[in-house]
Amino acid sequence: MNRIQKNNQLTKQNETIAGESLRVHNSAIADMFYEYADLLQIRNENAFKIRAYRNAARTITSLPGDIHESVENGEDLSQLPGIGKDLASKIAQIAKTGRFDELEKLRETMSPELSKLMQIEGLGGRRVGVLYRDLGIDSIEKLERAAKEHKIASLRGFGAKTEKAILENIEKSRRYVKGILLSEAQEIASLFTRYMRESEYCDTVVVAGSFRRRKETVRDLDILVTSSYPREVTDHFCNYPFAMKVSSRGPTRSSVALRNGFKVDLRVVPQESFGAALHYFTGSQAHNIAVRKRGGKRGLKISEYGVFREEKRVAGRTEQEVFNAVGLPYIEPELREDRGEIDAALERKLPKLVKRNDILGDLHTHTNYTDGVASIEQMVEAAKKRGYNYVAVTDHSKRIAMAHGLDESALRGQMERIDLLNEQVKPFTILKGIEVDILEDGTLDLPDSVLRELDVVVCSVHSKFSLSPQKQTERIIRAMDNPWFSIFAHPTGRLINKRPPMQYDVEKVCKAASQRGCFIEINSSPERLDANDLFCMTARTFGIPVVISSDAHRESDLDNIAFGLDMARRGWVEKGEVLNCLSVKSLKARLKRG
DNA sequence: GCCGTTTTCGGCCCGACTGTTTTCAGTCG
């Protein structure tokens, strides 16, 4: 669903849900600001005003807390970065009424779907403005028709090539909404970097961009190469056998589209610029701007080629040098979202992010007792190979009939089997667990009499994802009232690009979890990555430890833990905040609820 | 519209590539 549909839906909800207080979520407010900025841009208004709206939208998106609540508590929003008096009052208005009057007015005078056009690659505000004013184009459909009828090429600033590109990019926009999964990007990245390293002209080959920041979805890959032979490197890059077309080509930057439409960019720089280029191309854009501003204040100019005072290069060989030049310690790529990492760095309060080796076990795995493909023994072997000290077997409960979910007696059978195996695998520990369904009324799918005998009770929602936010909130909190509820697994239920997250009051649920001693899972399945970075940040503000779990259904799935780790790191999570960084003894103690 | 160790006005990151121009605007990251 795009922003406009979402905004419209929100307005509709406001009108139709009676008696139930609707909370305007942070993302809805941010989306309104983004759309407003788009419309201002199409009207050719002040570029800095437009940027201010986008900056504010970004700030709102990355807030761990609920802005609706901040408004209710009378907090001063103008203290937030990029939000002054004017925007603070607009946010308050939206939070209270669900409406942004200025946006509604613009939509009326312009066209409600106009900002959609700016999602098409190659179309910015200026061009969309021309298309709208000269040809009355205000939807993708009209744009496509006009391009096919060759009405666009004759417009000033356009041409035959642009017209053709528009058609291609409309097609592309239909295929990729938010980008591909991080795991898919990882496969492409490893093939492509291996290919680039085959060239004798490439010195260093690394992938930068949002891939290096480990975002949950990736729109394109940025490959950075250092070399003294940019022409040869570019030739090699453009000849990649799986490239469908070369979409741009220059001595330092080139870009190809793969057969599936995915874009890969190449940047070639000399070795002495490596650090500056890596920092620059890793982004995020907002982080770069913040760092460059700091540089500017110190009389430094920072570009992808280095840090310069006047004409003299003063840093740039490593990222460390770039940060140091502006008076900062090294900041990990996952933190570079301009979510406060620069201030934290200045105060020397950057988190010591959890690392792969800190994780001592996996607390969510399946076996062939239900829908997994490996036996308990095989999963244990696989876990040992990965250096773990323990693994929890958490098969499905009976409600998941199609996965042959376990009833009480089948579960007891599995528990006995685990007791036997535990004698054989010492000092390794197999924890007895279950992934029990949270039913619609908030009860759990198995009786307390058996849950109490388990080491780990992982609880999750697998049905009724679209209850009203209020009912969903009550359902989850009721489940947490059960004294054996320990870990809330894949807490939003979203499947990236397939199923939206459940709508409920995350703050209320986190508060409940923290009061009851429940934990939040980061599910590492590449299409879940749930809780994601922002959810982790919210959980942290409530002091809730997270659990990074693989949800493995086969031995190799255990390696997915790396993606969950990525989300944790993006959420500023430290080792001490991760349950499965504890030894088995401490873990068992923590799992027993008061 | 925001912001301030150039502080209430006048700035606002910076460079590359494409296509449409004939010196540059638009877009992108």
C-alpha cells in the first residue's frame, strides 16, 4: 500500500470507527508530511521548505515513542531535531484530529494521486509539475498512456529517450515496491563482488549503501572499488553476464540493471579516497549531511574523495580518519541513520553493539515433530557446529493443524525424548519449549499444566491479524497475563512486501511486557525480521531484553540469525540486552517469571 | 520551514551522469 492509499485509509478509519479512540501513528503523520513535500515540490515552491517537511517526516519516523502520546502529555515537540514551532503545532493538529488541513487543501486544488508520480524513477517534482500543467497527467495510468502516444517527448526538457525511460520505469515500479529482501540482496552482492574480484584491475571491492547499513530491504546495490584503472574496471563491470542493460556509465560512476530489474551501481575511486568514499556511499544520506555540516563548521569540505581544508586533503584513506577529522569516534554502519548517533558519539555514549559471537544459543527452532525437516539430534548437531551452548526446541502447538501442531500428550512425548538426549549431549543443553499460539481471545493454545513444565514458552499470533487495534492490544496483553508466557515471537506478524504488521498499541504492549517480565523476539527469518530496528528501540526504552532467534525449520536456517542480529544492531541493542547472550544457567533463571 | 561557537537573518551537502541543450537543468544518492 502506498502512502496515499494509507492516508486515505486513515481518514476513512477516522470516520467509520465509532467509540474507539483512533491513534494516529507516527508513520501516518510522517507520510502526510512526505506527501505534502511532494506536492509543494510539484508546485515549484521553496526547496528548503520542502526539505524541512521531509526532515521532519524522517525525525517522526525514527522516534521510538508514540508521538500521539507525547502530544497528549503536552510535551514540547519543537525540541525534536528539524521540528520548529510551526511543524510542532501541525503535528499536534494531526495527532488530535487525524487531519492535516493544508494537505487536504493541496489535494483538492491539485490532484490526490499526483505525488505517486514522483515514485517513478527519473521523475522529480519539476518534471511532474510540467507533466501535470501541460498535459494534465495526474496518475500513473495517464502517464503511461501519454508516453505510449508519444505526447511527452515534445515537452520542453523532455525528449524521446526520457519518454522511453518513463515507460520502462513505470514497469519497474510495478515490480519493486520497497526493494528486495536483505537476504536476496546478500546473494546478489556475493555473486557480484566475486565477479568484480576476478578483474586484476580491482584492488578493494566492497558493498556500501543501505546493504552495508543492513536495512531490512534493499533498493539497489552500491559496489565500491578502488583502482588506478577506472576505465578497465568500468568495462568489466558493464560486461557482467547477468546485466540486462547498462543504464549509466562514466569514469567514476556506472550503473547496470540485472535481468530481474534490480539495479547495481559501481563507484571507482583511488585508494587514498577509500575511507571517504566508503563513508559517503554507505550513507545514509541524512547521516552524511549531518557529518558534512559538522565538517563545514570546522572549515572542512567533505566529499567522496576525502576531507579537504581549502585544497589540501587532510583525511580520507579510512572511515576512521573521516570521523576523526570532524571530532567523532568511529560509528558503526548500522547506526548511521541520523537517529542521534552523532550526538551519542560526541558524548562518547555510542552503544557497544551486540556481535555474532556474543550469541550463545537459539531459542526458537522447529523439528520434524511438526513442520521442521530435521530431527532434534540433527538440529542439536547443527547448533553445536555453530558454537552454541544450547538450543530450544519450540515446535508448533495444536492450533497449527497443517503443521501437525503438538497437543499436550505429543508435547510430553517430545519432552521425554529431550530429557534422554540431554544425558548424551552434555555439556550442551537442549531446552524444552513450545511455540504456542495466542488464540483470538488471548488465551494460549495449551493448558498451563504443561506450559509450566517447559523451559521456554514462545508465544505467537498466527491468525486473526486484522482485529481492530484495540482488540488486538487487549488480546496480546491478555496472553501476557498468563504466567508462563515468556517470549513474544515475531511480534507484528508482518511478512515483508507480503503482509502488513498487525495494528495494535505497541507502547501499551511493551509496557505490559516490561511489567510482566516478558521478552520480545527478533525473528531472523529473512521475510519477517520482526521485531525490526524501530520496534527494538521502543522495547529498549521500556527496558525489555530482546531474544534473537532463527525460527529455523532446517539446519541451515540457523544461520539466518545473522539477519536478526542486523536488526538488533540497527536498534542500538547491546549484548547485555539480549537474552540469548546469557549462559544457560543465567538464562534459565531469567526465564522463570516472578 | 529550521537553525544558530558567523545566532533572529541568511544560510541550508556535494558531486556525477543523462538528456536536452549548446551551457545546463533535473535527478539521484
